[in-house]
Amino acid sequence: MMYYNGFYPSSMFWGLGSLFHILFWVVLIYLLIQVFKHSKHSFKNDRSQDILKERYAKGEITKEQFESIRKDLI
């Protein structure tokens, strides 16, 4: 192997650089998907708790039922 100023020739690391480039995009896309899933889940959970509170306020369910369902939703 030949050294150039103490380093390997850049052609040796070309494949490694493209691997990191691909890995960067995969991780970025994965994180965006996770953020989207979390925000969608939070919205659904908030709406379900609103419905539960409305049912309790109308007297459709008892306090025990309210607490039980609320624990299931969390």
C-alpha cells in the first residue's frame, strides 16, 4: 500500500463515504417517520380523552368506569 502524506489514497475510502451518505438518509427518513407516527398517535389519544370526558360529563359513565377507561387510554 502506498501512503500519500501519511494517509491512504482517497480512492480507498470512496465506498465508505457513500455508505455514510446512504446511512445518513436512512436515519433521517426513519426519524421523520417516527415523528409523524408520534404526532398522529398524540392527536388520536387527545381526541379519545375528550370523548371520554364528554361521556362522563353527560352522566353516561360512572367515575369508576371513567378512571378505568382513562388508564387504558394512557
